[in-house]
Amino acid sequence: MIAARIEGLTSDKMALELNFNHVWGRWGAAARFPSLGGMNPGNLFWGDVHRSAARRWASTAWEIDGQWIRPYLRDGWMLEEVATCLDDFADDRASAADWLELGRFYVDRFTAEEKILG
């Protein structure tokens, strides 16, 4: 989302979950993450959004701001360094390019009223 210059998404749980479920089921690398399989991976994503601020090891996190959730970079990372942040999550299951693709698919599912463009 940060790479797509999206500053925020609606904090509506149903929109977050349903949109995640939609893109996760169509993302090519999803099958390599069996722990997110099943009926509602969007609920797992929603829970991760809410727990992300407490994770000090991650280079990114989410801030919940009333009707919006906002991704942010930690520890002085700059927007231009997003690819480096994605390398934290890249492995043999999904490359940084794969994660960028998932993010683009996801934000494209939201209407203009459900996202804040950067």
C-alpha cells in the first residue's frame, strides 16, 4: 500500500476482510502460505493490522485512526526505501515484486471513498 502511495484505507472490518479474501484467493503466491488458507484469511489480516503496532521487529506497521487504517514506515525509513522494507518479507515463497502485486490488487478493490491517496 505504501508503494502504491495509499495513505489510508477505511477501517471498516467487513470491507478490509472481504477485499483481502477476494485478492488473496486470486494471488499466485497465496498457495505457498497455507497458514492463511481456509475460509477467511481476511480475518487473519484484520487481526494482524490490529496487532502490528506492537511488533517492534517489523519495518512497517498500521495505525488505526478512527475511520481509517494507515500504514507507516518505522525507524526513519523513507518512501523511496519501500523496496528494502519488502525485502524483509521476501523469501522463496514470495518476492518483493509478488508483495507489491498483492498490495496493488488489494488497494484496487477499494472505492475512492474507502481510501486516502498520497
